[in-house]
Amino acid sequence: MSGGPSSPSPVGDPQTLAAALEPALREACGGRLGEIEWFRSTWQRGGAATGFAQWTDGESRPVVVKLPVGPREHRWAMLLGAVEADRFPPHEDDQPVPRIFAGGDSLGGYDLGWLVMERLDGHTLAHAIDRGAIEDLLRTAARFHALAEYARPVEGPLPEREWGALIARSRDALRAHEVEIVDAQRWNEALKRVQRALPILEAAWRARPLDTWCHGDLHPGNAMRRATSGGGAGPCVLLDLAFVHPGCWVEDAIYLERQFWGHEDRLGGVKPVSMLAKFRREQGLRTEGDYGTLASIRRVLMAACVPGVAAQEGTPSYASAALGIIERVLPQVAR
């Protein structure tokens, strides 16, 4: 739905930009997109404008319009969610991402990604977390892994963090008293042990299998339920594809688990790593190898970064749980 030369995306407030480009957007949609009600939601941190509208092509359906959309999110949304309007919704119960009615990578002469996607009503799973919600989220993650791998072979460089620098940052934050953290001396000793074991941990982690297009931001706030034809709550749909990357499926499981450090009871007894492994096997996906050890290594590496970011995120219970993970798990993986 786009073509020809374009200019770099203009800089400015996303809401103002969206309103100015609305005529071009509706023209690009061939008259099927109705008037847009732009809004700023509580979860937006800036960078994109979002609006509600109606999409009419034989029948009228509620949609969400989003612009600008980053290249990675745009690429994966179109790859996994784009549908022919007259075929909507094919097998909607199995679709783990929002359906995309229209999208493009330029608009009004600007190099700018945009999407028109199905509107999912209600709250995210974070609104009411229980065991069922966590299981559904992990089941949907496995469906996402399967669909993404089917759409595109898993390939590309593994994204690596500079673990040594991140852990050094944690020690610096403790020494400079940048954060008020309980058991600072225990933390310092734990981080020194992680630093000594880092060559072993990094070597094992970097040797992990490249077997998955990871979602990269898997948590209950990034999932909603699609309503069934009878109006009831249907299966989950994953939102925000801006962090999809090649890697190991364990990364998604630990990313979710980490959200509940210090509040493990909210998982309802679910163990994200073993549960995601189960759902992946049901999808015919690989889980071979010692993924339990890989998960433990990832836990230690992530936990060791906590003091360095404690001023921006986390709680005392989160930090305490992270320290406990290092003290309990490091001896098991640093032998």
C-alpha cells in the first residue's frame, strides 16, 4: 500500500503527526478506514499515536490504527498477522497476534510505518492474573514461536548483552550508594562470585541453541483475549512485536518468570520454563538439550543486573528474590 520515493519520518509529537497524516492514511486504505478517534492511553510511553476507527469492507469492524511503527514491529506484524479482508477471520482461535487489515512503510511522502489492526476489547491479562492467565500466556507464546518459525527460518546473530559491564554497573551502584538496597554487603559478595564465574556462565549461554523467534517482551501486560463468536473470552493474543529476535525459547520463559520475582505466588504454582517446554512440545517444537541449566544461567545473569537498575525498576522484594537466586543457583551452574 505504499511505494515511490519518501522522506525521513518527520520529528514531532505523535498525536499531531497522526492527525496531520490522517487524510493520507485514509486514502491509502482505499476509503475503507473511517474517521479516527486518536487517543493517548495510560500505557503509552510516547513514540506512537493510536486511534480507534471502523474498517468497512462488506461489513464494519472495529480497528486500531497505530503510527509511526518501528521497522521490526511492522515487519513481524505484517508477516504474522496480515490477512485478506474477505477471509477474516480464518482460524482466529489459532492466531497468536492481532489481525492486520492494512499497513505500509510510507505515508504522505514520509518514510513511516503504520498499521491498521483488529481491535481487542477489554483488559490485558495483567488486569486479573491467576494460574489460568499465566498458562494461557505461555500457551500463546508457544503458538507464536511455531507461527514465527513457520513464517521465517530462525536465523541471524544472537543478540548478546555485555554481561560483564552490566554486573560491574551493579557493583558500582552499590559502592556509590546510588540505590537503597537491603543486604548490600551480601549483594557485593554475591556479585563478586558471579564475576569470578562469568567466563563459565557466558560460554555456556553463548553456546545456547538458536531455535526460536523470541517474542522478547512476554508479560501479562502484553497480552489480551480475543472474543469468541459467542461473545465469550477466547484465546490470548500477544501484543507489541517490537522486540522479536532470534534466540533460545528459554529467554521468553525467564523474561516472564522474572516479572514475578518476589511475588511467585501470583504464578499460581506455574513454572514458566517447564510449562513453556510442555506447550512447545505440543506444537512440535524443539526442547532438547539441558534447558534447565540454560534457564538457571539466565536467571543468575539477569539477577546480577538488578542493583544496576534498581533506581529505575523493581521493588525491595524483587531485589531480595534476585539475591536469593544468585546465592541458591550460582553454585549449581558454576561448577
